[in-house]
Amino acid sequence: MVLLLLLLTVAVFFLFNLLPFDPARLTCGKVCTPELLEANRHRLGLDLPVLQQYLNFVTGIFTGRTLGADTASPIVCSAPCLGYSFLRHADVTSLIARALPVTFWLAIGGFIVWMTIGLVGGVVAALRRGKWQDRTLLTIALIGYSMPSFFLGLILIFFVILTWHLLDFPSASAVQAGPFANPGKFIGTMLLPWIVIAVLNAAFYVRLTRNQVLETLNEDYVRTARAKGLPERTVVVKHALRAGLTPIVTAAGLDIAGLMGGAIITESLFSLPGMGVLAVGSVVQSDLPVITGITLVAGFFIISMNLIVDLLYGVLDPRVRVS
Amino acid sequence: MTLAQPRSEPGKPAAGNRERPFLSVEDLAVRFPTDDGLVHAVEGVSLSVARGKTLAIVGESGSGKSVTAQAIMGLIDRKAASVSGEVWLDDEELVAMPDDAVRRLRGLKMAMIFQDPMSSLHPFYRVGAQLTEAALVHQSLSKSDARSLAIEMLRRVGIPGPERRVDDYPHQLSGGMRQRVMIAMALINSPALLIADEPTTALDVTVQAQIIELIATLQAASDTAVILITHDLGIVADVADDVVVMYGGRLVEAAPTQRLYYHPEMPYTLGLLTSVPRMDRERADRLDPIPGNPPSAINLPAGCVFFPRCTYSDRVPDGACASRNPDLIATEPGHLVRCHLPSEERRQIANNVLGSLVGGPG
């Protein structure tokens, strides 16, 4: 896992070095003299060989670094230092540290909503296979799956906030303060974003759960469970769903890890200052240090979730456990 | 499908008062509608078992024996199949009974053991948890009582170290042990009826006899009625009191075990008996397979279901075998045969065939 992350830093760092941007030029402003450009380049450490730049970057993550140490105004970037954005005049670590909790709460809340809908809906659809409940659920799932999130988000904002005044406009500060400072305001702000995130994913999980349960319902051990005289609900949930849970957990782990990198559309729609908004802003302005940082953090989540999912296999399936 | 006719005909005593065997199946039929046509999995099967007795259902794959067992247990999905006829268990009729009422009998009054103990045990739950499930759902039992009951059951089925094994997962047990667990699971509520669906097919030969013996021992201890489904005639001879032979979803012969072995009359039964490999014959002659394949359950032959494979049908006049399904008729009290051949002719054929085997059948 550590090796994977290291490879990721190499890939990200050198890929961005190949880009035809000169970060020094971008920080130089409108009146840019060659001298100023050279000075900026030196401050950013861009006059060093690429390999040295990379080493500085990696060691900076662990020990912190000082940019432009020999200049009049050195910039101290303490560990874990992911770089410094001259465009925003802030170090990347603190930019991400501000954005990450917003995205985290968005992802976690959405996850809870979509998994609940997905599992319950999937089991109901499987139990009523071919009946109207099944068809209705599948149709709703199809609509949800094909509904663009910006469209759903706009509709929700228009009706719930603007027309019916059920909720206030989203408050970025309420989200940044976390769920415990003002729970009412927090939930009021996050409810619609959660729904938007959940609808798309729930649709997928309804289908996945339904298919898993339908498959395991044909297994011999489910017949055994019926032969014991267990109530149908126990048969389906405890025996069939439990057996089909592994692929659902895999998908859920990767989905939530992907969300940690930012839900660009949802965050933009509801003006939530999360990772997605930060990423888009940085891409538009070619703010390479921030893009590098976000890519690394997103990669870190995906790699760790993969590891967690692997560990969960052992919890879910005793046959996987190493004895 | 439920039966439209009244349960008892006018003038006869009410159904519950009639003297019935402990388990009595009457005119059972199971049909699955499919895209290719109606599958007649079971047609007109009647059988009965008394407490403490063992009935063997014998037949090759697709003969309808497993479907018959699952229909008795109420395990046939009524949405996917139509079940008709009557199943009387201890003076209660199960076919017309609501699903939930049948479920309450399953695992309590009647239990079932399946063919493949690996796939029939849930891979993710501990042996003890799976064992006690039926006890916890049908009795009011505390968790710790259930656990000691599970250990006691494992000991009764001969699993060494039951205190440790109760916490094992199925994949940590051998095939024979898994089947012992299945048996313990089925018997945990001391059911009055036990159906064993090919309980030894997936096991090593050395373990098969142990499992059969175990079932017989436990049966004797609690006076259980047992239905043993198998295609292994060797097992049948050892433990069954009565045998019914199924072919193409129908009963073709039914008799007490000794009678069936020494005086079989239906040509199909004869074929089953002679297709057992015999070590006392030359290698080339050890097997006498029945020619041909079992019939499709969708397009059953118009006449006798066994006719296309029967080598004696030319002895029946007028080609009745091809056009008319023979009735299941008693040739002796307790011995039913479904065949157009005259009784004397059948016995003659059987004597010739069995006589040609050195040392007789079995």
C-alpha cells in the first residue's frame, strides 16, 4: 500500500512536470520582468533538477519544508506539506484540510441514505420478483440512474428551497463547522445534497442487491433454511442477503472512496466548499500544487478503502480468514 | 393450486376420523409451467409411512423423487408450480394448508436432510449457530440452552470434540462430518418425520454406511418415520421396510423390501436390480445398463412411461404399452405394479433374469 502511494506520487509529480505550464509564469502577474520570473522560479524551487524537486516534494510531506529559504520572504510549509499554492497564497495541506470535512460529511450522509434505500429496495424487489413492487422499484431505479445530478439538484433547489421554503439556502459555514456545532442547520444544509448523491447510487444498489439476493435464493443452503421452518424474512435477510453481501461491500467501499475525492457537481450546485469545488477551481486556474495534493489525497482514500474492503472480506467470509 | 373438491365425500366419515398412516400421500401431482411446456415432475403419487418405519423411494435422476419429497415438506414454490393431491401428516392435510402453517411444521414435526452437505450448509455461519436455528425458532429457548443443545446433538451424531466443533465453520469439517451436522440439524427438534434426500451420494463410500447406520440408530431411538430417497439399491436393502420405485414422475412399483428384491415384477425395477455392478461376474458382464434415456417430463410418452426403454413390451398384445398408461395394480397384498404384462409373465421374466445372476439378487 505504501509502495502504491509512492508510485502515485511519482506518477502525479512527473506527469504534471511534463505539462506545458510554467508555474513561475503563473505566479508572476501582469507586469513580469525576466528577473522577477527567475526570482519566482527560484522561490518555488523550480530551478532545481526535476529529481531534486521530486525529492523535496516527498520529504516535504514527512518533514515539512521552507520554500525560498534564502530569499527575503521565506514560506514555511510544515509537515505534512503537500506544496504551496501561490495563487491562493496558502499551503495545500490547509486548503485540503478545510475542504475534506465538507466532502467527508457529504459522502458519509449520502452513503447511509443510499445504502439503506439500496438494500431495502433490493431485497423487496427480489422478494416480489416480477410483481408490481419489483417493476415499480426497477423503474424508479432506472429513472434515478439516468437522472443527471445537476438536473435533480436544480429541481430540488427550485421546489424545496425557492418555492415551498421548506429549507434555507445551504450554508457553507454550517457544514464547515461540522454536524455537532448546530445539528439542525447542518442537516438542513446537507439534506438535499445527500438526496442528490443518494439517488444516483441507490439506483445502482437496488439493482445490485436484487440480483445478488435472487442469485443466492437459489442456493442449497437457502433451501436448508426453509426446511428448518424459518420465517421467510429470516431466510431472505439472514441467509440469502448475507451470502450475497460481498460484492455489495466491494462496490460500496470503492464508491465511498471515489466520493472522498469530491462530488464536483453536487458540491458546486449547493455551494459546498468541498474537495470537488477546490479541484475544479484549481484545474481552471492551473493551480498545479493543489491539483497534485488533491490527486494524492483522493488516491490515498481509494487505496486505503481497497485495503479495508480486503480486510472486510475476512470478516464477511470465514473461508477467506487466514488461520 | 388448491383442490376445489371437498375433502371428504358425502356419506363417508370426516377425513380426520379415518384411520390413516402417520404420513399418507394421496394422488400427489407437481407440475411446473415453463416456456417449453408443462413439466409433469410428479403425477399421481400415493405412498404412506408409519412411525418408526422406513420407506425408500428409488429411481434415477429426474424420476421425481426429490420433487415428491419437497412437495411433502412444502418446499415447492407455489408461485412457480402447481401442487395438487393430499399430504396427510398426523391427520393434518398440508397441501391446502396456508404456507405459514406448513412452515411452523417444517423443522419441528418434519425435517429434511439434503444431498450435498457442503452446499446445503451456509458457508458464513458457525455450525452451532446453524444447528440451533430451528430450535430457536420453534421453541422458546435461551441462547445458552440452545448452545448446550447443539453440543449435545453433535455428540449424538458422533462428532468428536463437540465443544470445539460447535464453533467451527462448515468448511473446516470433512464431508462425513458435515452430513452428521446436517442430520443433527434436522433432528434437533425430534421431528416425527425425517426425509433424507440422497444423504450419502456426495460422500466417500467408507462414510456412507456410517451415515445410514446413524440415521437408523437415531430413528429407532425416537420412533421416527423416515423417507429415504436414493438410487443406491444396496442401501435400500439394509434399512428400508418398504420400497417404492419411481420412473418419469410416476410410481411404477411398490412393495415391502424383501418382496421387491426377490420378486420384482416391473421391468424397470428389474433393470435397476441388474444394473448394480457385480464383482462375481466377468468384467464385461458386470453391468447390465437399462438401454435408452429417461423420458422428458414435458412430453411424457402417451402410454406406459417406461415403454420406450422396455425390452418386453412386444409381449403385450395390441401395442397397449404405446397407447395406454397401465394402472398401478396390486399383484399381491402390499405389492403394487404398473405394467401391462400379465402377472404370470412378469414373474417368469423376473425369474429368468434374476436366475441368470449367480447367487441371486442383492
